[in-house]
Amino acid sequence: MYLPDFEYYAPDSIAEACKLLSQFGPRAKVLAGGTDLIAKMKNEVLKPEILISIKKLDQMKKIEYVPGKGVVIGARSTHNDLVNSKVLNEKYLSISEAAHQMAANQVRNAGTVGGNISNAVPSADLPPIFIALNAAVKVTGVKGERSLALEDVFAGPGKTNLTQDEIITEVIIPDQKMTGSNYIKFGLRGAGALAVVGVAVAVQVENNVIKDARVALGAVAATPVRAKKTEEFLKGKKVSDEVLAEAGVIASGECKPISDVRASAEYRTDMVRVFTKRALRAAIDKGHV
Amino acid sequence: MSNMIIDKDGVRRYVVSITVNGDEYTKMVKSNTLLVNFLRDALDLTGTKKGCELGDCGSCTVLLDGKTPINSCLMLAVEADGREFITVEGVASHEKLDHIQEKFIEHGALQCGYCTPGMILSAKALLTRNPKPTEHEVREAIAGNLCRCTGYINIIKAIMDASGQEIPM
Ligand SMILES: Cc1cc2nc3c(=O)[nH]c(=O)nc-3n(C[C@H](O)[C@H](O)[C@H](O)COP(=O)(O)OP(=O)(O)OC[C@H]3O[C@@H](n4cnc5c(N)ncnc54)[C@H](O)[C@@H]3O)c2cc1C
Ligand code: FES
Ligand code: FES
């Protein structure tokens, strides 16, 4: 399989990368790990004429805690960087665990956080847990920087609300009161399979009462989505199997899945019910975010 | 980019320096040359195989910076500029085979051999990072390497044995 020809640039600064993206317009695309883009170019799903590599932008490859801001994850961090990060293992183990469930080792060593988000694939594994933890993304374009909630990045399958010249530079997980979080990926194999359903939850539980909850669903709508009715239902409830089961039923009413080769819409809907209940139970019991 | 020329046919060619198994190669490549084709065609290192060419099978596995397994079918040669790789040809430093290779032979951990270079490199990376892995960790380390022949059992036995641990039944 050979790739069609394209022009290649590897700028030294974010500003220069944005300038090139703006100059070339929709003919140009950012190249990060290439695990999605190169495969799509081989299949002729995408035909960019210019690739702007971000490999030299080392300020986008970091995972650190910034007091007052939260955990800052550079967009060029790979999935295995998330798995192995000391900061995440201590502060948000659920993110490391979610990254660990992706693809297989070789793809986890190349695929990046920025690529996983910018793809805007409904089944992507990182957006649900990021949304559950109220993450924001920092994007830079020719006009400067802006920040938006992760859930507001997505416009539809394969579509984001970023402009052509914008690059995602960071994901920021703010300090929070949540006491537990969890992501359950349900795929057809243990490795190398995309999610049929992905459910991420974060909960704040005090004295066995759910003070706050966020629930995000993957692979069951045109974009990763929050289950807001489920969140509202959970707030103020005492933890019980009945409450968690009821939350699962509400969440299954909030998704709009399609049928495809991996599963039918009916099956996905029912799995949202099951995995929402299980993800909530795990987040409550494991006692870490 | 400074190290780019346009040849007489109007084709863009980029100068890259890539270190493979300790030797540095400086070559002109096109933007769309994949690392796997650079290794196989430009360097004649055909131990790195091509299976799916889409990141699924791991036949094209190489070790980036000598330790990190990646699929060379998804990496551009221009992206690899300035980096170091180990391919299966570089696993054994001299004429003697690497310990892991010996164990693959001993356990009959291959049939057609097509997946073997990738398997050996994934195993090598695992044992370098984690000399005493559990069986689960071994299975996980080779989850991105598909084998259509062996059923994996002898591969897992070979890697566990190479780590000096009890061989699972
Ligand atoms: C075998 C295989 C298995 C996979 N399994 C999974 C899985 O289990 N779960 C999962 O979620 N995904 C999976 N993927 C998809 C893919 O690996 C991930 O989505 C990965 O995170 C993409 O990142 P990348 O750096 O490789 O992106 P690239 O391929 O480099 O880019 C993807 C897209 O994002 C854009 N882009 C990249 N970075 C930025 C940025 N910083 N700012 C703006 N735009 C940007 C690119 O222009 C391109 O359109 C798999 C892929 C393969 C090949
Ligand atoms: S040939 Fe590269 S992963 Fe299959
Ligand atoms: S030995 Fe034939 S594919 Fe593994």
C-alpha cells in the first residue's frame, strides 16, 4: 500500500504551524502519530495535499500538575505516556486505565491525545473519561489561544468546532471534588478493537450520598455525549443498587446509537444501561478518580 | 523545510538521517515513503514484514529509540529523521542469536515465521522494560502482533522461558 504524494512540513513553533495551516487552508492537515491519518490516506478516505508535522513541538509533549490549574496533558502525549505517567497514576488513575484499554502496544506508543480528540470519532476512548472529569482543551490558532470544554470540541462524526488553522495543544483536567471515576470500554476483543460502547463516570460521594455526578457516553451517538438526565437523577441520591440500576435505565434513554458491523442499535442501548450501572458502582467502590 | 530539494522531474525529495541497528544512513526520500518501505527497499533490511499495512497486525514492528515498539507501516520516513531504530536484524549483536531468538527455536514458537520478527521485537522490548513479566503481561505485550499459525501458546512459553521463569502449561 503506497501513499499518494503530498508536501511535508515540520515547523519549529506552534505559531509557524498555525500560519502554515492557515496559508494552505483545507488542503493541509496536522500530522501527529499518524495512526489514524496515515491509515485513512492509504484507504483514500482522506487526501490531504500538505501534511504539517507537529513532531518538533516538544512543549506539547508533557504531563504535569500545575497548582491552581490542574493536570496539564500536552496534546502530543501518546497513549502509553498516559498509561505510564506518574502524575496521572497518582491523580487520575482512571485516565491511565482508559488509555491502557486502547488498541495495542505499538499503536499506544504512536497515537496521541490530540489525534484521538481531533479525529472526532464517536468511539474514541479518551473523550468520555476526559468529559466525565470536566476537562478543557487549549487550542492555538493564528489569532491566538482559546480554551473550550472538551465536550464542545465535537460537531459531528469526524467534525470538530476548531477552525482550519487551530491546533489542540493541551488537555487540562481541573482540580475537583469528585471522589471516584471510571471508564468501561466494551469492545469485541480484549485488544485492538474499537469500543462498541464506552461509558465514563465521575462521582462525588460523601457519607454514602451522591453529591455530584458526570456521565459521558462513547460510540452511541454522533459525538461523545453527556447523559445529563442521568446526572441530575443521581444528585442527592443515597447509593444503592436500585439507584444505580435506575441510572442505567435513564442513560440508555439518552443515547442515540446506530447499527453497524460491530453491534445493533438495540444492543448498544441495552449495553449503555448495563455499563452505566457497572461504571458507577466501580467509581464509587474504587475510591479514586 | 531546509533539507528539501525539488529534482528535475519536479518531485520533492527530503534528506533524512536515520540510524538503524547502530548504522546511520543519510538518504533522500519522498514525503510519502513509509518507514517500512525505507527499511525494506532502501536499506534492504527485509526482516521487517508487511502484513495489513494499517497498524493492526504488528508484522512491521520496529523499536523506536531502541526500546519502544511501533508499527513502521504507519510512520513516514521523513518523520523518522534523526531517530534510532532496532529491527529484527539488529536484535542479535554478533553472530550468536539473542537469548529470546534461541528460546523461540527451542519452543517451536513459529511456523511460517511471518509474524516472528515483530514478535521477537515486542518480546525484546517487554523483557528490557520488565525482566520478569507475568503471563498476562506477556500476552498484553504481544497483543498487537497477530500470528495466524501457532495459536500463540509456544510464543508465550518461549518468552516466559527467556525471562527465566516457570513455563506456563
Ligand atoms: C490498529 C489501530 C487500533 C486503534 N484502536 C483504537 C482504540 O482502541 N481506541 C481509540 O480511541 N482509537 C483507536 N485507534 C485510532 C487512533 O490510533 C487514535 O485515535 C489515536 O489517538 C490518533 O492519534 P494520532 O496521533 O495517531 O493522530 P493522527 O493520525 O496523526 O491524526 C488524526 C487526526 O487528528 C488531527 N490532529 C492530530 N493531532 C492534532 C492536534 N494536536 N491538533 C489538531 N488536529 C490534530 C490530524 O490532522 C488528523 O485529522 C486505533 C488505530 C489503529 C490503527
Ligand atoms: S503491516 Fe504494519 S501493522 Fe500490519
Ligand atoms: S508463525 Fe505464521 S504468522 Fe506466526
